[in-house]
Amino acid sequence: MTPRRSDEHLIQSLWGGYGRLIRRHDQSGSIVVKDIRWPTGQDDPSHRRKLRSYQVEVEWYSRWIAKVPPGCRVPACLSAESRKDGFRLVLEDLDAVGYPRRASRLNRQDLSAAVAWLARFHAAFLGCAPTGLWKEGSYWHLSTRSEELRAMPPGPLRDAARELDRRLAQARFRTLVHGDAKPDNFCFGTPGKVAVVDFQYVGGGCGMRDLAYLLDCVHDSALTDQVVEAALSEYFAEFHMSLDAGHPSGEEVEAEWRALFPVAWLDFQRFLQGWSPAYARPCAALARRIERELKRLDLLP
């Protein structure tokens, strides 16, 4: 039965005017439809990046979702289709199956659940080639952000941009990263239960890209060594429990990725400073942390 128009509710418009996310109800329950439409007359780098991101998301739901382990809850894909003017994804409604809560600012329990989800996801895909996905996952990595690099204010973080990118890209241990692990993409249920949505920027990389981004979104300028260490400890405890026995030593992965956490965090700060003038002059505490981490990594001139 086709739902009546009154049974269709807008959840939100997609970023940049690329369509809408809607919820549809009928007698059998509810679904979520991601209706992606291309704006006309656009062919700039931002448009091409968004186009590729939706192609990746369709690939993820068409070919990769079956490989996601039970401990990493994601919405089931009921159908995925390409059209001349966009894509259409029909997804399970997570609200209806026990994950109704969203939180732009995560409490301690929510953050722990999100960190554990990332650890299980990264462990499950350790060593996988990102076939059909982004070669380098995350929406801010340097090769897709030349405009933002040019817009950065002069200084040591801009000077270090290519070296930060090189260190992340050449990590010995790589996995699939979600690529947009902000709090808004985590859907919470009862305490400890979490599901994740929005796989436009999933691809290869070091798992610390996701963790550094999540922690920065949650703590912003209040990110401290204590917060980082607590999150890393939780992350790697879950990572070791989830890692398949046939994979390389978890201790080796942990040693490399712990050293790359500040690299990933600085790389995200590099993106922010070029993306928005509001971040080009960080507050005193954040500026001190950036300078300190650059110094620790021997990236200050």
C-alpha cells in the first residue's frame, strides 16, 4: 500500500540542498527514505565531492553492509537505487527499533558507547581494502580540501599540513573509517545501545581519524590529556576484545595508532582553520594545544 501524503514527514533537508530525509508510515510500520537530488548547474569541487560521497554511500549499503558485525548496529537497507538526477535509499527506521534518541552533546555514558562502536567497527575491518569506497575516508582529508588549505592563515599548522596528511596516509595498519563520526550520526537507545548512520565518507584510513574527530566534536577547546587518555584506554580495550585472532598483533596496532592520534587531531584542526574564518583564530587554550602537539611531533620550524 502506498502511504498517503499525510503519512510522510520531513526529518531534515540534506546538506547543501541535495535532497531530503523523510519518514514514511503505513499499516506495516515506518521507514526512512534518503531522497538525494542533484542541484542543477553545478560542477565545482564541492559538488563533485558530494556526488562522490553519495555514490560511496550507495556502494556501502549495496555491497558492504552485510560485512558489518552484530556489535556495530547500522540501519538495514531495504533498497538502494540510482537515478538520472540522484539516488534513493530506503532504510530501516532506527527510531522504531529502539534507537530514538539523538544528542549533539554527548554525556559520559553516550560517549563511551560511541567510542566502543568505533573500536568494534575498526577492528572488524582492519586490513580491508576499501573497494568502491573512498580510498582515504573522512570528509576533510587534504587531497579533497585544496581550497581550505589555500584559505588557511599562514603559520606552523598550515606548514605542517602535508606532513600530517602523509603520516596518516602511510600508516602501516589501516581499516575502514566511518569518516563523519560526529555526535549527530549516533542514535542512542537504552544505556549502552547505539547505532550509527550516514556513510557518505566511509573509506580507508587510520582509525584515529574517527576518534579524534568525535572527541573534538564533544569537547572542542576543553579537550585535555586526561580526556584523550581515558578515551584511548576505552577504545583499545574494546578494540582488543573485538579483533580477530588472525589479524596482526593488537599491541602493534595500538602503538602505531596511539602515536597517530595527535596527528589526526591536528589534521582536523587544519581543516577547520581553512573551512571557516571562525576557527582561523583559535582561543588561547586551543592555540596552546595545537602548538604543543606540533612541537611533540617535531613539526615546528
